[in-house]
Amino acid sequence: MSSTSGTSGTSGVGRVSDGNSATADTRNDADARRETAVEAALARLDLPAKVALLAGADMWSLPADERIGLGRLVMSDGPAGVRGEQWTPDDPSVALPSPTALAATWDLDLVRRAGRLLAQEARRKGAHVVLAPTVNLHRSPRGGRHFECFSEDPLLTGGIGVALVSGVQDGGVATTPKHFVANDSETERYTVDVRVDERTLRELYLAPFETIVRTARPWGLMAAYNAVNGPSMSEHAELNNAVLREEWGFDGVLVSDWTGARDTVRAALGGLDIAMPGPATVYGDHLVRAVRDGLVPETVVDQLARRVLRLAARVGLLAGAPAAVPAEELPAPIDGEALVRELAARSFVLLRNEGDVLPLDPAPASVALIGAAAAEPRIGGGGSAQVFPTRLVSPLEGLRAALGEGTRLVHALGADPRTFLPPAAFPCTAELLGAQGTLGTAALPGGDLRWLGALPGDVPFAQLTAVRLTGTLNTGATGGTGTTDAARTTGRHQLAVRGVGRFRLEADGEVLFDGTLLPEGEDPAAAFLNPPEHRVELELAADREVAVSLTCTMPEAGGFAGFGLVSFTLGHAAPTVSAEELIEQAVAAATAAEVAVVVVGTTEEVESEGVDRAGLRLPGRQDELVARVAAANPRTVVVVNAGAPVLMPWRESVAAVLLGWFPGQQAGEALADVLLGTVEPGGRLPTTWPAEEADCPVWEVTPTDGRLDYPEGLFIGYRAWQRRAGAAPAYWFGAGRGYTRWSYEGLEARLTEGAAGSTDTLAEVCVRVRNTGDRTGREVVQVYLATDGSDRSRPDRQLAGFAVVEAAPGAVATARITVPRRAVQTWDTTAHAWRTAPGVHTVEAGPDAGYRPLTLALVVPQD
Ligand code: BGC
């Protein structure tokens, strides 16, 4: 058969310069003019004015200084959408798939486009800095922010991070890769002292930051809350000044995590440029005094202020300084919804597809769509990464639209794993109350109220004494659980208050609750990350209208903890049948349908910032639901709506397993695209998925006496699994398949010229793969470097490069992969330097870490 070549891909790290020398000259000139403007501005500031640049004026911004033509600089979370200064459903943001999904695309060009979309959103929202990406590692699957990080592998994390940062900065908006460094779990996150050896720190946890800093040159970075081997990261002079700045050449700002700056002198000397949020920080007058008392040299303050001015200049906020990206070079507008849909579909990982049950092509005559997440998917993980979407397409809506009239689609709840009631689905009005009466009102689409940093209508926080949320519960209407059966709206409705503070809940004037809810634990952010709930039950008949009102009295002026935060939820659930009946209904629907699609997933309580996970089982009775549906219908497809690994005890007894992550706001459209085969599931696992909790190489995330040891050293993820006798993971790092098949046909490797010197590149590797199936498809070709096994301190093999290729049926595609020199280097803890391991290394190519059919010896010379 004659073979046409498919598209080839590149590996490793993203492109940051276009290599055009005229453009490079113009940029150098702009850089020089920017630095001159920064120095001129700095020279005009006295000590208090310089210090004023170093701390938040409020929750999200740095102050303007008109005397030097400096504008107000606004920062915003976060990795999966740009919230802006408001955090409210009436100021929504395009919600992207969460970072594990972005990493699962393994596609640097696509992720760069995601970065450009974030920049576009930032500009729309008036933000100059996006507090992203999160490039901590998947050390343990229990890490609460696992969904927010990319991978267990530093090379993949670094590559995706470079692509995202480059994309955002293409749009003239700054990033802050975070959290520098070793913020890999949440328990005692503000204070934990991570004890990690020097080599592990260098080869694993610092590695993605180093790649990003050296390659994408981010304009900012965020210091982690935690300490590393003693000093807190906002005060870590060795890592912040010696490593990050002197060794890697970082010239951006280092901003604290929110409330992470705790000591004036140590933070200033430790290289922390910006203390957030404000206005009360350890900088301000405290820093002016420290300089006057001789504890901090003024030259240090100059250095911090210089970097803040440089950031402002880069984003176009300093008069006389050229912005890093001139207006005429900004990328063309992006269709956010279309890109989110494409990203999601390309991130979905197909882990099993028995008898090619997928794609559903032609469309079946009947489909039973099962699960709470099928009607109300989780589109993102909890915490600061959360945004309110501009639109939300559920799997139910997406499939209904895509399947059309020809397919009978029924939805059954099956099991609802949520332990908190969902926000009321009826429209609400929020009244902002002050001592003299109403200060303003805001319309909300449901019972979720969250204002952070600013209030609607710019009502001053200091005047706010209470907020009253009102709405009409129509018992004939769709309830919060997605129940559409009007008969079931007669019966026991549940209402809930969720939040921290003093609340009064009334229905038709009757007081149902009047009391105070207190946060659990000591995490100050828990009040809005994981607030408590109080529920009441209400017997109601159908077709009734009940006036519901929930009043929250402000605990103190300025909202919770002086942050300017008002956050609470009015929850509602319509009457429903028992848990057992729900499963029976789902089984009946599955039995009657040609295909059953069950959407299972984690909940807000399971995957969120601020808490680590207790375990990896799917919450509620979802495992039982899948097992019983699969027993009833051999064509059962399970879609997993989770940002991090979950156990799937039924995985061998269902026809297909599709990992859908937290897919962002176009969830249902992307799912329909993939299930019906318009698009191939393009994702591959960025992290190994275990079969059992007990097999996980790293489980412990709870510090002992304030310390969290990393005793496993380099052996996390697949590096650990490949040393474990007798325990294989459920799915290896890199695993996943599309709708076609591939054969790995050829491998060549060539040492880069001068590889024994100081170049960053070790070798060029070419992998030829053939599409042996009957559909055009994409493959993520992975290259690993294996040692000869003589040095047991090194992992047996490590990812050394990857590329995405595409080919038509029968065609060959060539993946050209650049292997970085780091792939054969170890950190020498005596010389405190990188050292090449010379000798024979094996280049291996394949579709995942567990299967590498092509191998080749590569002899690496001594440095
Ligand atoms: C998180 C950061 C986030 C910041 C601002 C912190 O609690 O750790 O990732 O950027 O809050 O919301």
C-alpha cells in the first residue's frame, strides 16, 4: 500500500519567539525603551511611594500612581477561566476545561490557543494578570487541587505550562505560574513545611517552573503558602533569589499567594515583590519602617518596585513605556465557545471500547442517559479556579440536540452523589441592606450568591449590614435535581442554607431557620470553599408558589475576614424517590434502550481547593449504579466526570469507559461530538490511574507536627509504578485511544550536534506510525528514555518527548521529537549542578508508559 504522510508534531516546549530577526530587533528596542521608562519612573518615587507599589490596594489590584503615569493593575484567577474582579453569576466568564483536561490533550498548539482565549477573557474583564497556570505536580491522587494541576510528569507539565503561558502572553496579559514550589496537597496548606531532598526538588518539583521560566519567560510567578525545608516560600531567599532569579534569569514579579506574606523583613529579603491581597499587608508602613530602621536596605525595595513597574509596563500600564505586545500584534479574536468545545473533545480519554461500541454511528434508536451529572455536570473543580460560565450545555442538552428526533433519549437520575443540596434553580433577587435600608439590588439566575472584592452597584462593603435573597419556588417547575416529573413535585421539598454566618430562612413568612453556621477547621478560606449546610424539609403540594427568603447578616464590616466577601447558597431539592428506586428506574431505562450512557463523577465536596481527598471511590451509590446498569445492558458506556483519578471497580464489565474530566461549559456538545464520532476522543492520561487505593505509590498527604515528608523522592507516578512488583495500575500514564488503530513502524534518533557541550537539546527522534484502522485519527506519540539499570537511584524510564500526529487510514505519519538534554541529566548534590549520565540509554517509543514497542540504543557522550 502506498503511504501518504500524515501531519507531524513537535515535542517538549512551546515556541516563544517567531525567529523573525526584524521583529526580534524591534522587540529588543522596545525592551530597552521599557527599561528606560521603568528606571525614570522609579527615580521619581520616594520610599513610601515605592513601597505603595508592592501591596494590593484591595482584593485584586495594585494601586495607580498618577504622578508617574502608572495605571491600576488588576489580577484575576485563574487556570480555567478569567473571573475578573467580580465573582458572581451575573458577570460570567468562558469556563474552560480544567487543567488536567488541558494536559490530557498533550497538544501544545491547542493549549497555546487556550492561553490566548484566557488573554482575550482577561482583556474583556479588565484584568492584566491571570493567576495561572498551576504547575505543581500530581504527587498523590488525594491532592485536593489535582484537577487544577497538569500531570505527574515534570516534562509534560513544563511543556503544557510553556504553551499556556505563551498563549496568555501573546495576548499581552501576564501570567503567574503557581504555586512556587511543592504545594502538591492541601492539608495545612498555609503552614506545612514540605521536607524534600535537593535532588528530588530539582528533578521533579522545580523542573516545570524552570522550563517555563527559561522558555516562556513569564512576567510573574506566585509563591506558595507552604514552607520548603524550613523557610516559607514567600520568604525563601535561596529558591526565590538564588535559583529563580540568578540561576534561571527570571525578571518578572513574585506575588504572594493570598495572605501568604507574613513577615515584612523576611519577605522583602526573600524576594517577594508583591503582598496580596490588600490593603492590610505586611508591607506598606511596616516596610517603610523596616527600611528606616535599617532592617531592609532601600536598594532591595528599589529592586522589588522595579519589577512591579516592569510588569505594569509590559501590560501597557506605564506611560511612555511600550507594552510587550503592541495593540496591532494582538491575536485575532477567538470564538470562546467553539474553542472550549474543541478543547474538551480533544481532552476526553477513551480507556476502553469493547467491540467498538463507540462511536455511536449510526445513531441508535434509543439511548438511556443516566446520572445526576448527565443533567447537571461538574464543569470545573472547586475553589479559586471556579468561574460562573457564560453558558452551560449539559450532556442531556448536548445529546438531545445532536441525536435529534430519530433517537428516543430518556434521562434517569440513577444516583445523586451530592451531599449538599444544589443551589435553587429558580431566579432570585439579592437585596443589599444597610442601616438605613436598601442600598441596591442584583438579579441572580439561582440560589448561588458570591461577591468577592466588590459589591453590585459598587455599594461600599462598610455600609453593608445584611443581604436578603428572595425567590419564588414554584412546586410545579423543574427542581434543582433536574426532576421534570410534575407529579413528584408534591411532597417533601428540601431547602438549605449553606454558608458561614448568621442566617434567617423563611418560606411564605414562616421562619424555618434562624441561627449561626460556623466553619469547620481552621482554614480561613473554608468559609467559602467548604461551608457548612443546614437543611429543612417542607411538605408542599404541586402547582404552588412559595415565597422563599434567606437573609444573611454580615459578621463584620467588610464581609468575611475583612476580605470583602459575601458568599452563601440557598439550596433546594424537589421531592424524589428513594435511592433504591432511583437505581431501579435507571436499570429499567437501560434495559429498554439500545445503548446506556452513564455519567458518574465526583462532587464539589470531593474535589476542591482547601481540602485533600479522603479516598478515591466515587461518592454515593454510583459504583453500584454502573454495575447494575451494565448487567442490564451490554452496550453500557460510562463517562467519568472527574478531574482526578477515581476507582472504577466495574471497568472490565462495561463496554466503554470515557474519561470526560471537568470539561468546561460546552460539556454536552463536546460529549455528543465524541460519542457520535464527529470528533475522536483525543486525550491521553497525564497521570497514572490506580486500580486500588492501596496500590498508590504516594498516599499520605497529612503533615506530622507541621511537616510533610516526601520520602519517596523521585518515585511518584509512573516512575514509582514501574518499580512496583505485583501491582499494576488500572491505566498507565499516557494511555488512551481514539477511534482508529496504530502500528509503530520505525524509530530513529540522532544526537544533536554539539550534544556533548552545553546545548539544551540532546537528540532528534523520529517515530513513524501508521494508521491501520479505517478512520482518520490522531495519535499522541510518546518517547521515553530508559537507563541501563545500573544506577538504581534513577527512575527506570522517564518521558523525554511527545508529539501529536494525524493520518488518514493506511497513511504513515512521522512524529519529530526533540529530546532535551535534561532527559539524561541528574542533579549532583555534591557539586550542586546538573550532571549528564554518559553511556547507553534506550530510546523507547510507544502509545503509553506501559507499552513501548520500539526501542533503540543511544550512546550519550561525557560532557
Ligand atoms: C489560591 C491561589 C489563588 C488565590 C487568589 C489562593 O487561596 O491558593 O491559587 O490564586 O487564592 O484567589
